[in-house]
Amino acid sequence: MQKTHEQDQTFAQAGSASFASFAGVALVASLFLLLSAAWTQQSNLEAMTLPVSSTATPVFAPEEGREIVSIVHRSNAWVVVLHGHAYDLSNRTAEDKFRGFVKRLADEDGRIQVSGDRVSSRIFTIRADAHAPSGIVSAVRKVLAECGVCNIELSVALSKVHPSEGR
């Protein structure tokens, strides 16, 4: 069988395509080796200590006389966070610990007389995203009220991603 001009041209195009893909792979491999060599040399650097300011206040710190109770989604469960401690209110023991901590915070500033009741002068802000179940928000509000907190604010953040979809 005789080779035609078209067959020769097709073979030449296929050869140049395979050479181009080989050259691309070789280029990527050489870049990887160069970068990995540079990264391994960076591991020999000394540890760096960042300066610490004694006068700066964290951005997230609440003002005096105010507490922030956050409702967040962690490990497929909604938990309440206060002063860095997480409480799962579906657990009775955790709810009792949360109630005791809130009561202690509510009593720190003393009690004031309001409509015949002695209530805490401290302000509590419940912070939750829009996907937080209303039941847990209501449970937090109920615990706060039982502990004598009457200044309760609600802060809702709109989230584009539902917690079940991951972040």
C-alpha cells in the first residue's frame, strides 16, 4: 500500500502534537523541581517573633458591661459560645453550665430595680447567622431571662452559604 500525501501530513501533525504535550509536561516538571528546591531552603530560616502591643484592644472585644453570646454551627450541631466556651444546649449538663456562667456574669455588675424586679444591668447580645434555628435562639433568650437579664439584643448576620453546604 502506498502512502499518500495526506497520510504523511496527518502523521507529521500527530508527531508535533505529541512533542508539544511532552514539552509541556517537561516544563511543568522542571518548574516543580525548581520551586520545591526553593521551598526546602526556606525551612532553614530562623523562627520569627512578632511584636506584641500592650495597649491594643482586640476588635472583637465587647465594650464594658456587654456580653456577646454567639450561636455557631460546629461539627453538624448548633452550639452557643460565650467567652470562648462552647455549650450544646441539647445536652442538659451543658445547658446547666451555660446557665451558671450567665448567672455569674449577670451578677458581676450588681442588680438594679426595674418594675419591682431586681435585674442585671449587663447587656447581652445574641449573635447568630440567618440559618440558625429559631429554637436555639429562643432557648438562649430563655436562659438569659431566667438569670435576670432584661437587656437582650439580637444581632443576625446574613450568610450566603448554608452550614450544611460547608464553608
